[in-house]
Amino acid sequence: MTTLPRAPAPRRRQVLQLGATAAVLGALGAPAVRAQTGPKVRVGYWPIAAGLPFYSAVELGYFKEAGLDVEPLKFAGAQQVMEAVLSGRADGTANGTGSANIAIGEIAQPGTFKIFCSNPSNAKNVLDEIIVPVASPAKALADLKGKRIASGPGIQNVTLAKTVLERSGATGATVVELPIGQHVAALAAGQVDGAYTLEPTGTIGRMNGTTRVLEAGVIAHYVLGDPNAPWFGGSASLSSDFIKKNPEAAKKFVAAYGRGVNYVRTKATEARQYLKGYTAIEGALTGEVPLAAYTMYNEFTPADVAHFQKFFDLFSEKGIFSSRLMVDSMLYKG
């Protein structure tokens, strides 16, 4: 067997020279090689306005300051975000991911999701709405009887659209799944007579003069029974597996995310700039689109949980959930 020659050990002078070179590079500001401070946190998001706290926290460096390597993962819909967590391709969800979609994932794999922030909306903090062509004769939702109504894709959007139409008196309406980005164009072209949609769709249609809002905050009104009740339609979450394996990183992530929430609450005008790049919202639209409210896990009141539960119970009543899911069991405890 041939023995390979051993590389000579560096002489003392060489070692001293290497040490001196490293010191000079450090003094000149050369980047130091550091060990990874923690695991990568892969966060799935649906590109809508409700994810603003997450976008802001990324752009303002809140996660980096916490020593975290956060990777935003963009998906076409809330269901895809949920499925990415179930399959292990993502470690959590940003606000705007449908709470019912998350719940369906939880029922499929119990104990998977922990919600640490939700984005309630209603007639005041507008996210959901029914819009119609600007020249539509409809004055109330009941006037949409027998009409073709567009809805965003996915089980949460379709179930809510059908429920709102039924309970508002718009019987016989047909719900058509259509990407939200196509709602305004479909209304302008006469392909549908109305749309259950999410902001910024209503603002886009108003600004270009093609559509108008028939009623905003329809889920709070027709599902929760109070136009001003909080509808926790979207939520940010972490997987229980990630929390269990990385408890300290999870705490840091939630705290940094909370900084993003506080930034949006206190500096909404400045925060709006971070919609660009993450969503299709840009230009004058960034200053016009309504923003949802936000509730962190340690801010939920008993009334909030009751409203959240009433929303989940609708899906149990409709047979979408195979069993009744308790909201409190899914809330992050810190």
C-alpha cells in the first residue's frame, strides 16, 4: 500500500503571520466567519395586505436582530401555505393565511399548528367585502338573488361566500371560484355580477372607476352576527414540531414578529411601503388600501376567543371540518 506524503505542519513564523493577517482584516472591517446562530425559519405567506407585520419585520431587520435566519416563502393561496407546513417545507405561516385553512391542516394532523397572531377584520378594519360593477342596480346583498358571484379560490373563501349570500337573502346565487386578482376585470367584463373578495380588490376597482363596494365586513355581519365583531379570518402560526425542536428560536421569532405588529399599529403610514415587493400593491394603492387589525396570542380576550370559535363552528356545521375544533387548543402559549 502506497503511503501518501504528510503535509508539513506550518512553522511558528507562518502561524504568527496568519494570525497577524487575520487581525489586520478584522481591523479593516472584513466580515468575520460566524457559526449559524440558529435554525432557518421558513415562513409561508399569501401575498395580501394582511401579511404587513411579517413583511415589515423582515425589511426592518427585526428577525436578524434576534439572531434568526428567516426565509419568506411566497405561495399562490392560503391552502398551499398550510400544505407546505404539513409537508415540512415551511415552519410557519404569516398573517393573511386563512384560519380555516390552518384548522383543516390541524384536523388532518392534530397538534401541528400553533397560532400566535391573528388579523381580525370587520366593517371598520376592512378586509372582506362584496363588490359589484359601478353601474350595478344592486343596493343590498339581497339584490344579488340568482346572480353569478365570484369568490376567491379555496374552501374558506367559497364556504364564506355561500354563507354570506344565503344569510343576506341572496338566494339562488351561483358562486364561481376565481383568483382574487381577476375579480375586478371579471366584473368589468360582465362575466360575473358581483364578487366576495378581499382587499385591495375593492380599492383597486374604486380607484379605476369600474367597481364599488356593496357591503364591507360581511363575515362579521352575517357569520358572527355583528358588523363590528372581530373576524379572525387569517392567522400567523408556527408548527409545533419547530417549537419543540427550537424553543428559544420560536420565542425569539414570535417576539420579533410582535415588533412588526407594533410597528404597523403605531406607524401604519410608514409601514405601507413594505407592501411593495411582497404583494401586487404599489404606487398610490399603498396609501389607500385598508389595513386589518392584529391580535397577538397574549392579547386574546374571552370574547375574542368566543368570536373565533363561532367562526370555526360554521365549518363544523357545514361539514367542512370532520370534527369540532377548539380554538383555545391551537393558540400559542408562549
